[in-house]
Amino acid sequence: MSAKELGVVALKSIGITAVIMLLFYRSIGAGILFPVIGFLVFRQSQEASQEAAKARLQEEFLHGIGVLNSSLQAGLSMENAWKEVEKETRVLYGKESEFYLEIKEMNQRVAHNMPIEKLFLDFAYRCRLEDIIQFAELLEFGKRSGSNWKKIIDVTANQMTEQQEAKQQIEVMVAEKKMEQQVMNVMPLGLLAFLQFSAWDYMAVLYHNWFGVICMTIFLVGYVAAIILSQKILKVEL
């Protein structure tokens, strides 16, 4: 994670700790939860960053395979088709694109007589994305067996495009539910804050005593568990 991302994690951790200190315990002593909260926020942010990076790579890969397929159908060789992929990826996603950097390095090694199917297979195993691994293995099999690998690439590229379109449609369908989830995540905090500031006498029994600490800790653990569960339910796997 970059320094900027780590800074955001630190600010989130401080903010969440402050909310817990104020709403759940009304005590500065609850600050001892900061390391735990920081760790959880870091893990969540790291996973979100990785998922975003995988999504970007998946998008760039699918576009690149489309360019590759079109170039092959136009009669270019595999090596020249990959050069076209490099050019198109640079124009569309820029020099910092991870897929562009990989394709650029592959083409440089191909110029030194290294087989492109082996290079792409190595890239696929490093990025650990199922679609890329599947495509790399099919490419390597087609080149090794001498079969009609251009037809294999054409069929595979079309299947991957259809699968990605289906996934995007599902994500659009659950987008509203994700928004509802975010609202529901905040509502318990809003209700707790409202009760504290409008009916403090009623809530006082839950603060500054062991009974209240135990009750609030149970509520906090249940609240966090509910958020995690809701995120898993709405996570799209295709």
C-alpha cells in the first residue's frame, strides 16, 4: 500500500476509535482498542486495494485479449499481435498500467527468442487470476499441440467477454443492495448517538460500570460481525 493509502487507514482507525470511545464506552480508556482497530482497518483496506487492482488487471486483460484476437483474425502472427496489444494498452491505460508493463516485458523477451506462451503462463501464475491462468494454459496447450490455437483464442476470448458482461450485470443489480447495506451499517450508530444525547438518564446505566462495559462490548462485537456478514453476502463471485 502507498503512503497515501496508509495515511487514510490511520485516519479511519483514529475516527473509528473515537466513535467507539464516545458512543460505546464514554471513556478515553477505550483507546486501548486502537491497535486492534488499526489492524482490522488495515486488513480491510488492503483487501479492498487488492480487489481493485485485480479488477483493473482483469479489465485491461480482457481488452488486450480482444485486441489480440482481432489482430490474429486479421492475419498477424502471434508475436506481431502482442505488439499491437502493447500499443493499444498503452494508449488506453497509460504507461503505468500493470498489464502494459507485463506485455512490454514479454515483447522484449520475445525479441530474444523466448516463447511467448511460456512468458504469458509465468505472468498468469504470478497474478493468480483464474481467467488469465485459463487463457495462458489454453494458449500454451494450443502452441505445443499444434492445434488450431487461433480458433481456441477466438472462442476463449468470446467466452471471457460474455462472462465479464454477466458479472457486470450482476454487480449493477446488487449495487442498490450495497447502498442499503451502507445505510444500515450507519443506522445503529445514529440511533445510539440519538439515545445518548436525548435520553442520557436512560442510557447512563450502560456506562462507567462493569455491567455496562460487558453489555456494550457484546453489542460492539455483534455489530462488527453483522457488518462483516453483510459484506460477504453481497460479495459477487462469478
